[in-house]
Amino acid sequence: MEWTFLGEIKTELDHFGYMWECPDYFELDGKGVLVFSPQGLEPTEDKYQNIYQTGFLIGGTLDLQTHTFSHGEFNELDNGFDFYAPQSFEDDKGRRIIVGWMGLPDIDYPTDKNGWAHCLTLPRELKIVNNRLHQVPVSELENLRKEEQHLSSIVDNNVVELGAGVQYELECEFTHIHAQEVGLQLRAGNGEQTILKYDTVNKKIILDRSESGMEVAVDYGTTRQVPYDGESLKLRIFMDTSSIEIFINDGEFVMTSRIFPTNDDNKVNIFAVNGSVETECRKWDY
């Protein structure tokens, strides 16, 4: 193929870090989308907490004559710890599929000594909802499901064990939330756990890996959070040996993280603090 250089894309972000890695421009639902990984952003409240970020701009389609791209604000694509340099493609069904690098540059990981350079996320279908990119695990992943475990319960200021496992898919819906905190303890036991919770007082969804096992990038903190104020909460979680991918409210938010438990911690618990919550959960082992 022969290429002709037309020039650089002109966005409305004049000073936004010092380098944009892995740019990916595509068009979806009649809109232009630019996904990229800027380096050099300063943390702002809950935003930009990782060493480097990944996010998107949505606007009109790229003007190839003027090279200009008019767009809205920059939003992070993943609000977890370990998501970077994604690239997308259109499949034979017309879906826009994206896959990210589950790991960040210039960070030490426990598996470095074993010769591993991170891993890849599950493939996710991109959709534009309310002018934001939502990510949904591709439907083909449902073919991996084995025997289903179901739990319907009212959790009232206590902890209820849902089951156990290391590789699984978990769907949980929290309704009638009347507690200060509700959430999940994942890969729990022997003093280790990964916590995902909804703090109804501070209106935030929080992922906490401070007790997840071997430390990773603690200089950049051990929690990630997104603002949330809802009467219910829907979670879809994919757990693997050293990774967790969390899809919140059908992909409105996504939180991806590497975790490295040191013990055989595999319990899945539901909890409520100072109040009650109704839960409906389904779990499939892989």
C-alpha cells in the first residue's frame, strides 16, 4: 500500500501531557472517536491516578481537508490500575472491538522476573451511550460458561459467602441499597482480599487492592474510584489467576487490574456495612 502524509491531527487539546501513545481513530454511530494514551498528565481528584492514562475523545468526523477534529472532553476509558495502549478493529459483524494491554510501562510487576510483559484484556465491544464510550465483553465469552451457581439474598450488616474460585465470571446486581457500603470481597481468605464496593456516603465505587497480595505500583496508590450515585448497581466481573476485569452497569465504567495473591485465596463474599442490600448473583466457573 502507498501512503501520503497529510499532516498532524489538530485537536482542541493544546497542552495535554507530553506524548500521546498508540492513537486509534475510528468512526462509530456517525461520530468520530480518538482513543489514545497520554503521558504526563497530573492527577486531578479521582482522575489520572496511574503513571500513564488511556482515554477517548468523541466528536464530529475528522476533517481530512483541514486535519481538524472537533470533540468533547477527554474521558478515561478504564478507571482501574492496569489498562493501556488499546487498539480496536471492526469485525465481520460490524462491531467495533477493542483490546487493551493489561499493564503499564515503567512499572515493576511481580511477574517481570519470569519474563512476562503483562497480558491482554478480554475483547470488548464499544458502544456510544450518552456521548460516552461503553465497553461490553463480546457475547462469545458466554460460550466459556460452565455450571452456574446462583445466590439470591438479603445481606444485612454482615458477610455472606457466595462461593469460591480463581477463574470465573460473576454477575451481581445490588438493589434496595440501605447501607453505608455494599460490595464484594474477591480472592478472599488468609488475610488477603480484593475489595470492590459502593460507598453510598461518599458516592463512589471503589476498587481496593491494598490487601490483594504482592504489591504493584504502590507509589501510585492502592485504590481507584469513580463517582457514582445510583439506587442500584450491576456488576459483571471476569476473574483470572492474576487479573480482574470489572464492568459496571453494562460497561458505563470499567476497572481493570492485575492482582497477585500469595496464598490460596479464592472465596467470593458479599457484604453490607451498617445496613442492608438485596443481591442477585450468578457465577460461572471457567
